Amino acid sequence: MTLKELFDIAKLQLQDLTDLDTPDFRLEQAELLKEEDIWEIVVSYLVEDTNKNTIPSAALTSEHHFQRVYKKLRIDKDKNVIGFYMYDSRK
């Protein structure tokens, strides 16, 4: 399976998790786990930041309206997503 195929599978599965028209999907990492015959990939995308600052002075700062989330997926040789996990990019 190519990286493009893995990325396309992930985008198809994750697109309903964001309300943005352009969620800026990115393939961050991919690894073939030979013993299990599956791919483990990490994909990031943008979602609306629901934890926005409500302080009036926040309008004067560079407040971000979006946040990037990271998800780990496991994909089998038949191109099925067999695992979906939270992923912390700071580790």
C-alpha cells in the first residue's frame, strides 16, 4: 500500500470529524508493523477551537480560531481501519 493510499483512507474516515470546509489533513507518520501485517499512521487535521478565550482583551491578541488534532489509525492489508486512537504529538 502506498502512502497516498493510506492518506486517502484516513481522510475518508476522518472527514466527518471536522466541520471545516478545508480541514488541512496531513499525514504525519506511517509505519508498517510487519509482525501484525498492518499499517499504523498518524494524521492531523484542523477543527474549530471550542475553548476560545471569552475575555474582551483576547480580541486584541493573536487568538487562534482553530486547533490541530492528531489521530492514530491502524489499517489492515484489505484497507480497513481496524483501530482509531487519540494521539499526543508532544510525546
